[in-house]
Amino acid sequence: MWERKGTYRVLVGKTEGMRQLVRPRLRWENNIKMDLQEVEWGMVWIDLAQDRNMWRAVVNAVMNLRVS
């Protein structure tokens, strides 16, 4: 009788098949690194973010690349 219950089958049963392969999620930091590579910026992005004016200039340059 218990073998027919769905919860019992999930608890005791074995899975069939394989897990679906999924690519790793892109993080915010990965997106920034890819954008800076597009602009060919050689500086470390964390150091770049410390200078607000320079960061704003780079962000505007990347946004203009995406629009055009």
C-alpha cells in the first residue's frame, strides 16, 4: 500500500536519466569584465571604479557601443 504513494516513491526511489546540462550563470562582475574587454580597457575594473569620472566615461563608451 505504501509503495503506491508518491511521497514514498520519491523518498525511496531512484532517479532515472541524467541531469540537464546548464551553462553557469553570468554574474554582474563577469558582465563588467566582458564589457571592458570590448572597449579594450587594460585597467583592473575595481581600480577603475574608484575614479568616478573615469568610470562614467568608460560606462558611456560601452553603452554607445551597445546602441550602435
